[in-house]
Amino acid sequence: MARALWKGAISFGLVHIPVELISASLDHELELSMLDKRDFAPVGYKRYNKQTGKEVAWDNIIKGYEYKTDEYVVLSDEDLKRANVKATQTIDILTFVDASEVPLTFYEHPYYLLPAKGGEKVYALLRETLRKAGKVGVASMVMRTKQHLCALVCIGDAIVLNTLRYADEIRTTDDLDLPGSTLKAAGISDKELKMALSLVEGMSEAWQPGQYHDSYREDVLALVKKKIKAKQTKTITAPEADGEEPAPASNVVDLVALLQQSLGKKAAAPASRAKAAPKPAARKTATSRRKAA
């Protein structure tokens, strides 16, 4: 069982649900160590005093807020809690909205909310209410010295808390160079749209997250094993000359031809699409046509 990152309660109206928070995601990122290329010794991270240059032990490190240049107010963990006790102990539901109204760009990090002892029934009541209503609870909570906007969502038998970005943390699209919002403005014909819809329909399937995996990570680990087997554990691989065929120009002339060729390949096995991204044959054909021209 994962360790609880936060303990408190969900609050809405007069309802109070004791809960614990655990991360809903697992990090499988490759952990690469920094090495000195002269002798392959690990390069460490050092905490040091910027005035004396001497290393500082964890026991001597405290937190402070710089209110003006080189002047600080020291803040202990107890100070941060006392500033607003309720905010640090409560997930306060502010409102309920339709799940479809929250854009995906706002979602940040998922956590599982677990009922604490004595909170099982009221936890289940909130979960089923969210499920039946098709709503998410928009809430506020403080975790790790930051106030988070959150969305409480019913997923299966769990209530999932997703931290949300604030509106001012989302870049607007006003200053982005995007195609026009209508078919005419974007230069798309009805025929091209119908063919693209047919391609999407042919490639559609039920969501099966287990078939997708980080093939790049697997390839790197396979390379690590290969280097170990070849006793190349301390050999630096020099970069190779870039002999790959240059990517085709983005201004593809015959989009209909590319869609037709893609439709001919739409029966490809879903698993093969998930494991690797094959080089599009259609692009090569378009490139060869331009060369021939």
C-alpha cells in the first residue's frame, strides 16, 4: 500500500468525509546518473552556503520568504499550517460542474482519495452521486505550501482528485498562428473531410491502455544490456553522421491521394500501431513524386 501524501477531509455543505491522498501515477522515467567523462565518477548534487561556499547539512536548512533583497522571514512547517489551518486539512468543494466542461488542458496530476476509518459510507455516497449526476466537484486544497484547484472525479470504485491548473496558467491561443476555424478558411474540401472521417472510423477501437507502452525506454534498456554484454560499460558512443532521408515538405499537394493510401492500410493490427510509429509509406510516395517531377 502506498504511503499517504496528505490526510484530511472532503467538505461540501455540512458533509465531512475523512480521506487520505495517494498518488495515482507511477514514474517509469529512465534514471540516468551524471558522470564525469574523464574518469566516469558520479557527479553529485551539493547543498552549499552561497556566502561561505561550504556544504550545509539538511538539519541546518530552513525555509524563508525573501520580502526584500537579502532580507527573509523564516517560516517553519508549523507557521505554514497555522496561516490557515482549515485550508491545510480540508478539500473544500466549491461547486459541481459537468465533466465535459473542464478542458483537458487544465488537468495536471491524478491522486486517489481513500476513505479514512469511519468515512466509508459517506465516501461511497459522494462517489455514487458524482457517477449518477455526471458531475465533477471543483475543490480547493493546500498541499506542500501551495493552494491547488482540484477536480474530484468518480472513476470506477474510486474518487480521483486531479489537480488543475489555474486559468492564468493556461496559454491562450489568441496569438498562435493556427489554421482557420472553418473548412473554407482552412482550405479543406468536403471530400477530404469525408475521407479523413472514414480513416478515423476505420482506425477506431475500444480504449485498451494496456497495449500501449514506452517502447523508447525499452529500446534504451536493450541498448544498455547490449553494451554490458559487449563490455562497453565505459565507452562513449560518438555521434554518427546524419544519413537519414530529409523529412518531406509540409505543403503536401495531393492530400486526397495520401488519404486514399491511408484508407488502404487502415486494417493494420492495433497492437502494431501502439508498439512503434512506422514511417508513413504515404509520405515516401509523395516525396518520390516530387523527386520525379
